[in-house]
Amino acid sequence: MTRTPQSVRLGKTQVRSTPDGQISAYDALAALGLEGSPERLQEIVEQHGLEPRLHNFGKGREPVLGYGDFVTLSFALETPEARRWRGKARDLLRRYLEGDIQLAAEVAERSPSPEHRRWLSARLESVEARKRFMSTVARHGGEGSIYREVSSLSNRSVLQMDSGEFRRKRRVKNTRDGMSAAELLRLSYLETATAQAIEAKGVRGNEQILRLHKQKAEVERRLWEEEPDPAS
């Protein structure tokens, strides 16, 4: 049975795509206003130093390009379609710099992976939990090195290693970017629990805050070992 290939919309053109995120080279040329023929593709590939892979969409193997290749061509070509993509790129950069949260939502909706959307949700929750935690620490007399110390303790409790080692192992620049959704949820829960305990107990100053956070981290670590599902 012949399977219908996956597809994505690029502008006004429906472009066939592979499960690992490549797109039909012929369809990509059409989306950029060029003839999608083997001869035209060979000319473009040689001119711009691209290296297409091959994929079978159901009628034999044909060349595919990455999205990075598509962006490269959209900035290099002078077709009306390519110029429209450059205009869209300028608009996207502006929205990114402005912190337009709707842009994040649009990107998330384009993702075919529910797991990736769950990760994004956990990532955003971790940001809010960290802000609430640090704000609580500040209101209760925390100052100086306490912010670095509680952050280090949080990360060690959840990751079982320091942030530097974690970033090297997972090859990321930002610790949270390398965490799984489960790790992000655990981090959010720990910092929220400590913030609530600080408020409830009325502790003040670096020493008391750090001591309380160590206690909460140890309690939560034992609970996580007994019940590995953070959603529980």
C-alpha cells in the first residue's frame, strides 16, 4: 500500500516533508519561484554549495534539502517569492526581539511533536517558578551569594550533578534547555515548595533560607526516588 507523504506549507506551496525534517528539493524550488526540475536543481546546488540527501516519497528516491538550505536560498535568490521570505524573516526577528509571546505559540503549533509542546510548557513553568522563588528570597532578606547558592542546590538536587557538568554532557549553553520535561517539572516543584515554606515559616536571611532549601531538596529527592513520576 502506497503511503501519502507528509507535507508542510511554505507560503502558498504545499511541500512534501520527511519524518526527520527534510523537504523535497523540487518542491522547495517551486516555493521559491523556480522551476522544480533536476536540471535547475543541479544548477542551484552547485551555485550555492548545497548537499542534498535522497528520500523516497513513494515514486523513487529524490533529493531533499534541510530547512537551513531553504533559508540560505531564500536570502540568496532574487525571485519575488524569495524576497517575500526575506520580508517575513525581518518580521520574525522583530517579533523575537520584542518578546512577542504569540510568536512562541505559533512555533509550538507548527511542531508535530506533542512531547515537544509538553517540554515547552514545563520550560515556561520553570521560568515562572524561578522568578517567584527568587522574589521570595529577596523579600525575606536574601542577598549576595544566596541566589547562586540556592540555584546550585536546586540543580544538584534534580540533576545529581552541577550545572557545568550537566551542560557539557548534554551540550547546551543554558541548563534548562538541556533538561527533560520531567526534570523541569521537578525543579519547578522544588523551588515552589521552598518559596511557600519560606513564607509560611517566616525565615529571614541567607543562612536560614539556605538551610530550609537544603531540607526541602533532601525531602523531595527522597520522594522522587520512591516515586519517579513528577506528575504524581
